[in-house]
Amino acid sequence: MATVRLLSDEEATAEARAVFDDIRATRGTDYVNHFWRGLANDPQALAQVWQEVKSVMGPGSIDPLAKEMIYIAVSVANACTYCIHSHTAAARGKGMTDAQHSELMRIVGLAAKTNHLVNAMQLPVDEAFQVGTGRQS
Amino acid sequence: MATVRLLSDEEATAEARAVFDDIRATRGTDYVNHFWRGLANDPQALAQVWQEVKSVMGPGSIDPLAKEMIYIAVSVANACTYCIHSHTAAARGKGMTDAQHSELMRIVGLAAKTNHLVNAMQLPVDEAFQVGTGRQS
Amino acid sequence: MATVRLLSDEEATAEARAVFDDIRATRGTDYVNHFWRGLANDPQALAQVWQEVKSVMGPGSIDPLAKEMIYIAVSVANACTYCIHSHTAAARGKGMTDAQHSELMRIVGLAAKTNHLVNAMQLPVDEAFQVGTGRQS
Amino acid sequence: MATVRLLSDEEATAEARAVFDDIRATRGTDYVNHFWRGLANDPQALAQVWQEVKSVMGPGSIDPLAKEMIYIAVSVANACTYCIHSHTAAARGKGMTDAQHSELMRIVGLAAKTNHLVNAMQLPVDEAFQVGTGRQS
Amino acid sequence: MATVRLLSDEEATAEARAVFDDIRATRGTDYVNHFWRGLANDPQALAQVWQEVKSVMGPGSIDPLAKEMIYIAVSVANACTYCIHSHTAAARGKGMTDAQHSELMRIVGLAAKTNHLVNAMQLPVDEAFQVGTGRQS
Amino acid sequence: MATVRLLSDEEATAEARAVFDDIRATRGTDYVNHFWRGLANDPQALAQVWQEVKSVMGPGSIDPLAKEMIYIAVSVANACTYCIHSHTAAARGKGMTDAQHSELMRIVGLAAKTNHLVNAMQLPVDEAFQVGTGRQS
């Protein structure tokens, strides 16, 4: 059960339906997933978030599949069940292989481990990082 | 101030110094950053984490720079100050441009926003995601 | 499934039942929700938490509905499914309109986005914030 | 130290300076805080975030001070040092009293405590919450 | 539904099956739980994580039951549903009483509350903590 | 800088000073750390939190040092800088050895890694965990 109603096309306002239509056209499918149907309760927010997703996840300086993997990484750290499912599906749709998924999970797991080790040690930041010499943890 | 001592080469055990030396050889620099000097209080953990970092962040099926950006994304979501600094420096060392850094931040910011929107709505996962049709939030 | 048993009135100790009764009297309903039935395994904790909830969420200097929205905001950020459901229901019971729920979600989403942007940038705190001049991010 | 440069008016692009000017005009002050000077490295993101802040935090169905307190609550849960400082200053600028700040902290603290108790117990959501009867945890 | 397939013994590679066998031998049971069957998609990661679990959770300087309770505490704070279930079951298998479980939850709840209070107040760290005089919050 | 004033004995109310005195008597030291001096802005909250700390962290069914390590674990996961420092100092005051601190960090790091792996895989909970057979991840 959700805390908001998931609006069908018939229940959505004209403004929301226009976003649904753009989602369909952009993605080349009739399917509009729950995220958008929940957001449709606030048509202005729906339009804003969809524009932001199109802009941020569209062509840019980072590879589209890498973008989806970054999205998954944040969603895992924030424990967002729905987001992990939707963006893992999206990444697979963009060609993520099983090997890449496994490697992504290794990176996320290692980062979480070192994040917690570092927080436990409360380390001062190295001066060297300030000048961008490229040292990693 | 840290909760552990940052060990100099002289203070580290022989096992820890061997890891320091491998870090230096692998990275082609004399500099060993605070993370490793803190971990050196537990030489076995130091060796294990360094092996894991070398293995996970080494050559694989995901581009090395994309790996660093995934690492940054997790570290931001986990609010790890030191990790954000060290991996941003590492990403720059691997060629991350200002445009890519800006785009990374846009993705991380958008993901966090939709993570919270989705958590607030408590959306049920679409059946469609199960068959890997590649729809994103 | 839960990690603890949800105690019925018959299974609860006399101390726990007394808390159940106070919950019923305070809320004007016979229904005692799962949170209290789980906590009833530790009657002293049950009594302490109920007193704290009554004290903190009772009349004070912040509007009762605003208090519930603050509670939802924390629960969303901490990804607590049950809490999001229970406090969204509570907020609706205190008169939260659909427009207010939508606006709450926009604020939570924006805050999460800027939290992550700020963490990524590792910004130093402005001196100006110290004197309380009221500038926001 | 930050992971990006904080741009002065002279270093910012014309597009970024236009946002700075709108911030100044909207807030009635010459001071532009670090958040915007860091974001100015990505003028398009700067403009987008500023528009979103103006829209979301502007007049609506929730009291302006309650909005700031919700923002603080999310920022505390996400452990965003800068955000906590900037939005606490903003809330004080909008009239938050010491009593309200104390009460806000009590709510945030209680919510975090019950969030963790609930996560530990892994409680199933009550059917009653689905019909909006307004029961709280 | 999971984002990866849970591999049966027949579907797993020989390397993964060898880990399954070691899990069975170490634990004295035929049952291999979902975590390992999901990780089996990446046999090398499966082997690495199993070795780390055996090493870290095996005999050492901290009591085995205390180790499980620490594991639960982290899992609750990170909102990991599966982990909370699996490690609560593991702790019970190692003798955790109902009284200890209740006390664990009180500590986790209190820690979360003070964590959020402290984050809200943005307290400077006391000099006294640096010399290890043992003062607690 | 903090978002609240740290009150000296002279600035605190009589109610707050009485708590300071009880802290001193209970701990056998004159030193009152920043946490209590910040909370003293809300004397009622100060008294409530101090009572809860005394009750929860006092004698019970879990070893006092294990309690402190659980507290540290939650604080690390919640990225609370001050709390990590104060409770690491407290644990050392209660006899935590360097070996135990190292082992604690290994557990916390491993838990965080598996928490993220599990969240990424979105595993269904095993039926076996429901009957308390004691299997761990």
C-alpha cells in the first residue's frame, strides 16, 4: 500500500496526462510506472521532476549507463527499495551486463565499508587532496 | 583529531609497512594518505582492505573513472567527509573534468530527491521491473 | 513478519495493558497499533516511549500538524516504512490536506537534493550563519 | 576546504551572476552564501536549484517557518553540517524562538529513536493506516 | 522479488558450490540462506565475503553475541530489512535472550536520538575526548 | 560553531545545574561535556535525556563495554562526529583495548558492506529466520 493514490490516466489532470504522454513518447512504450502515477497527485511537481530527469539523465559528459549505475549507488545507500528496482531495471535496459552489475555491487559494498571505517576513525582530510593530486582512500 | 593514531612508517609494524610500500609502488608516489595510516593500527585489516581496494577498483567491466564516481556517490549519501575528499581527488587524478563533476552532482542530487519522494509515497514496485524491461523512475 | 511478537491484550503484562488503556483513552479509540504491541515485550520501554510521545507531540510552541510533518520528514530520511505510514495517517487525522502533503514532499525532496549537493561540495560554513542573520542555502 | 571553488562575483559567468543578483533582490541583502558560490561552477544547476528553492520555499499551504523546520529535520537526519547551520539561521531569521528550536529538536530526536525501534522490530504496517484514520506510532 | 536470481546448488558454479559446502560445514546445517544464493551470481565476491564473515565474526577479542548485536545495530541504522532479520535470528541462535534484545533496542533507540540531537546542535568535540578520559555523551 | 549556546554553570537554570551536579556525582568528575551544556538550553529535555542515558547505559543484561560499542556502531552509521568521539572515549574509559576497537571497526565495516550488498540485491527474507534457527547472513 502507498501513502498516495496511484492515478490512472482517467484520474490524472490534463497537465499530468501531458507528462504521461511525454514519458511514453520519450521512452517508446505505453507503460507509465508507479513513480509518475504517484507524483501525478501534484501535477506541477510531476512536470518539474520529469523535466529534471530528462535533463539530468539525458546526453551529457558521463556515459548513460554509468549515470544509471551512479543512480543505483545513491539509491542503495539511501535504502530506497522502489528506486533500486526501477533503476536496476533501467540499467539493464541500457545494456548493463551481469558482470557490470556484480562489479557495481562490489564497489558500492567496498565504499560503504570504507565510509564506515573512516567515520569510525574520524580522520582529518589530507592536505594533498586539496591540490587534486588524485590520491584515493 | 582522530579516534586512532595515524602511524608513521617508523611506528607501523613490518606487515603494515609492506602494505605502505605496495601502495607506493602501485600508485607511483611516496605519499601514503591518512586512511592507510589509521588502518595501520590493525595491520591485518590494513592488508585486507588494500587488497580489496586494488581488486575492486582495478581493471574490470566498468570504466575506472565511472568506478570513482560511483564511489563518490555512495560516500556522499553516507555523509563521509574524508571519503568525499579523497575520492573526488582520485577521480580528478583519473581525468574527471569539471563538467563531469557537475554532472555527477546533478545525478546524485536528483537521485537523493527521488529517493526521498519515493520513500514518502511508499510505492509498490512495478511488476514490469521484474522482467527487466528497462523502465526508470 | 516481525523480529518480535505483537502482543495481544491478553498476552501483555498488567503494566503494558495500562499503557494500552492510556493510549485508548488519550486517542479516543479502541485500536492499539502494532508499534505499541511490539514494544509491549519491554513494558518499561513501552511506558517510557508512550510518555515521551505524549509529552513531545502534545501541546507546545509548534503547531500539532507541523509536528507530524516534521516527524514524517525524519522518517522519510531514515527510510522507516512503518513510521512513514503511521505518521502520514496521523497527519491526515490532524487535517493535513492533499496540497499540504504534496508541499511536504516537495520540501523533503528539495532538502535531500541540496543535502547531497552540499555534502558533495564539502562547503565551509559561512560566518554569517553564526550571527543568525537568517540566510538559507 | 571544499571540493569545488567558491566563485566570487568576478569569477562567475554572467548567467551565474544573474542568479546572484536575484538572490540579493529576493532576500534584500548583498550577501550570497557559499552554497550558491559553489553551485556557480555549474550555472545551469545554480539557476535550476535557485528556482526550485524559490518555488518550494515560497508561499504555499504550509507556514514558512514550519517549512524551514521540516528542512532542518531532513538535514539533521542526513547529517548535512552546512545545511543544518544555514537552515537553522534561516529559521531564526523567520522568527523561530528558542522554545520552538528546542521543541523541534525533541521531535527530531524522538522520531529518530522510534524510527530505529521500528526498524529493529520490522513491524508490519497496520491495515488501519490505509484508510487514513489518523493513528500515530 | 530480488534484483538478482537466487541460485540453487544446481545453478551455482563449482566455485560457488564449494562456498555453499563450507557454509554448511561451518554452521552444521544444510540450509544456505538467500544472501549467499544471491551473491553466488559473482562467485569471487561470494568467496571473498564468506571469508570475511568467517574471519570477522569468528573468535576474537569481543564476545560472539556482542558481535551479533553490533551487527544488528549497524543494520538497523542502515535500514537493511533482510540484515536485521538474519542477524536477529543469528543472535538468538547464539543465545540472545528477550531481555538482551529489549536492551539492545533501547541502546540503539537512545543512540539514534542523541545522534540526531547532536547533529542538530552541531557541537564542537570536547578537548577532553582526545586524551581518552572516558566521558560519554 | 554550534547552532545553540553551550551554557556554563552560571548561565544554566537551577534545574539544569541540578542535572550537571548529578552528572558530576555519577561520573566522579567535575567535567561536564558539551552535549549536556548544549542540551541545557532546554532543561526539561536535559533532565529527560540524562535519566534515559543513566537508565539505558546502566547495569542490565548486556555488558557495559558491549553497550558502548553498540552505541559507537549506531553513531558511525549515522555519521555523528561528536558522538563517535564521545563514545569512543567512553568505551576506552570502560576498558576497550586497541584490539577490541580494531575488531569493532571490522564488524561495523563488514556490516555496512553487507547491508549495501543486500539492499542492492533486494533479497526476500528467508522463512527460516522466522523460527529463530539462528542463521546469519
